Amino acid sequence: MLKKGFDNSKYLRLQSQKIEERIAEFGGKLYMEFGGKLFDDYHASRVLPGFEPDSKVKMLMTMKDKVEVVIVINAVDIAKNKLRSDIGITYDEDVLRLVDVLGQSSLYVGSVVISQYSEENTMAVKFEKRLESIGLKVYRHYNIEGYPFNVAHIVSEQGLGRNQYIETSRQLVVVTAPGPGSGKMATCLSQLYHDGKRGIKSGYAKYETFPVWNLPLNHPVNVAYEAATADLNDVNMIDPWHLQSYGESTVNYNRDIEVFPVLNNIFQQLLGTSPYKSPTDMGVNMAGFCISDDEVCREASYQEIIRRYLQALVANRKGADNVAEVEKIKLIMSTHNLKVTDRPVVTSALNYNAKCGVPVASMQLNDGRIVTGRTSDLLGCASSMLLNALKTLADIPDDVKLIAPTAIEPIQKLKTESLGDFTPQLHTDEVLIALSVSAAESKQAQLALQQLPKLRGCQVHSTYILPHVDERIFRKLGINATSEAVYATKRVYYNR
């Protein structure tokens, strides 16, 4: 069973209370920037085992009548087709997914903001029209020269004043995004500026899970956040404003610390004084109070750092211009004496690969047992490993064939002769479909299928870059997969 290091029930209770307190402090409209993922925060669930990926949505549902959601997406990310690697879709597609998911949770999505908007960015313009065509309100926010340092320019009609004002109707406005660097804080600042001009009483707070402000700067949970945002060059820092005001060391990150004078200036202009003395004061995050087993969270965070490093190497092999990201995570690994072989499935996969000489995949089950699989004439190594894992969990003997070879061969023929697939071996999606068909007549196949929920949280490593379809299936099953930065074949098209 997966060890837990985080008390999710306590978290939901404390977090709801803290947000209600902050709403009461301002008395009017509160813009709350939600850092990280609002719905499926898989990073948090990996480094804080026990944290449920949809915890934030569950918490907001307890006050849903007060809540309005604004989703922000950066026009530059739209143009770059920036990918949410954890679920394998682009940021613009994730905006649409968020609208659906939040709607199903009875949370009201009021509008979408496209930040750093430019009419020269044709992809952003097309996305704007797409959103409007399905009935969503869209607002344009622009790049502000000198942001976040030129406070006088930012807090002016030529700065925040250029942005379109977002019409909102509820007391708590949750500002979220598909990922970091989308412009959430700038959106909140813009609203405060425009509210001030309209005589509307409003305030700002930040709900950022990471870095955890009341954990040490070099705590693995915080270090894992640096590894996760290495592409943004985020740096965890001791909050100098908090240290100066209270004599207490707390952790924040460079972008919040840099922008704090801007927010301070806005509050001073609108209210005559600022309610906050530091970026830490702005936050409402209670995660640090809900860690129930520090050692479990430390080890999970070390594993996350290694995973991020391996993923960055694969991205580089696929052509990403991410050398700086790779080097930063490599430095983090060195500083904390981490090696890729500290990830048990890496050692297992490499050793088995050296022995058999074909592509290999290895899975660590949640009880610590390790299962392997290798490429054969019938199955890819990921598919073979998946079947072996299900048999292990179901206590089915290794020599039992869950899917008869005679059932696999027609699928291979269909793939290669009719669908033009280069690889006759079955991928994981095809194996699961074949296993489902077999389950109609085989109790053992049926028993194997029943083990699928037990794969959530398991660790996988492959000795070659996994095909997209296998990556997608592993994500859907909640499996944390990595691979060597090596292609299985020399085919140019297949490699892509």
C-alpha cells in the first residue's frame, strides 16, 4: 500500500477556514490567485503522498455560491503550443478542459483572459474567436513594459490601465491558469487598479501550494518545486520582506518577491496603506501544517526531482531547447547527492536490459515489489510489463497467458496491413482492449482487469522513449513513468 505523508482531510478543513477568514478581512471583493494546478495537481500528490489531486476544487465547492473562476492563458504559450506534460495536452486545450471540469463541479467560470495579447499572434486571435464562439467571455491583457520593476509605469493608464476590465459578479474571484507563468498575478493587479478607479472595495490574496512557506528553504518538498519549474528559472528564496518585518524566515519564490513592491504600491494608492508587509503575508496556503510524515514526503520529493531530470533529458532528445533546464535540475541533483539510479525502477530496467539486449520496462508496485517486461514478437515492453504487473497483483502464475497469442495475431495483422503501423507489437491501449475481450470468457483475465486501480501511484521506467500512446495510458492509470533518452528504432517518423 502507498505510504501517506499528508493529511488531506485536515488540509481541506484548515484551507477552507483560512480563505473564509481572508474574505472577511477585506469585506468586499477578493481576487485570489491560485498557483499550481486547480483541478488535477499531480505534482502535489506526488511530493505530498496523501494529497488528493482535486483537493482545491473540493475545498472551493464548500463555498461555491461565493466563487467565480477566471482562467488566464498567456498568448505566448498558445503560440508555442505549450504542453501540460502531466496530462499530455496543450495549454489552450486545457483551458477548455478546465471549463468543462469546473462546470461539472458546479463552479462558475465567468471568463477567460488572454495575457500578453497581440493581434500579430494569429494563434491567440484564433483561440479568442474559438472561445467566443462557444459563449465564453474573453478579455485581453497586454504586455507591460518594465514589468515587474517599473512600478510608476505599471500603476498607470499606460500600464495596467490598458488592460480590459473583467466584469465579475461574485465575492471570491479565483484566478487560475493551465500552468505557471500565465499572468495570474498581473490579472489580479489589473483588477485592483480598475476597481479602485470605479470605487469598488477589493483585495488580493494568493493561494500557492509551492514553495511551502513554513518548511525550510532546502526541504526536499520545496526543492522539488524548483525542479518542476526549472524551465521558468524560478528560484526559492527566503522572503526578505517577511524577515525584515517579523524577524522570521519564511520561503517564497523570486517572482513573488520581485512583484511585491508593485502590489504594495497599488494598495497604498487605493487604501492609503498596504495590508501586507511581505509576500508571505499575501498567502493562505496551509499545506505545511498538514504533513503527517515528513520522511515519506522527503523521499517522495527526491523521487520527483529524479523524475523531472529524466523527463527533461527526454524532452531535449526530442528537440526541445531546454539545456538550461537540464543543467539546473542536474545541479539540484548534485547538491542533494541524488543519482538517477536512486530511482529503483531505473536500476531494475537497466540491469534487465543489459541481460536480455532488447527494450525493457520496469514497474515498482506500491508495496515495493518490482515487475519487468521486455519487447517480444507480440508485445512491446510496456505492454508486457503491464500484463505482468496485473498478474502479480492478482496472484496469477507467471506462465498463464491472459491473452491468447491467437487473439493477438489478428490485431497485429490489422495494424500492419490495414492501418499502416510500423510496429506489430501491441501497445498498452491495445493490450487492455484485448484483455477486456478475454475477460468475457476468462475469470483470470477478469481478475487481472480488477487490479487496474491498484496501479495508481506506481513507478515505471523504460529503457527507450515510450510511444505517445503508452505515455497517455500510463497517465490515465495514474502511473508515474520515465524513460531513458533513447529511441527504440532509427525510423525518423516513428521517433517523432
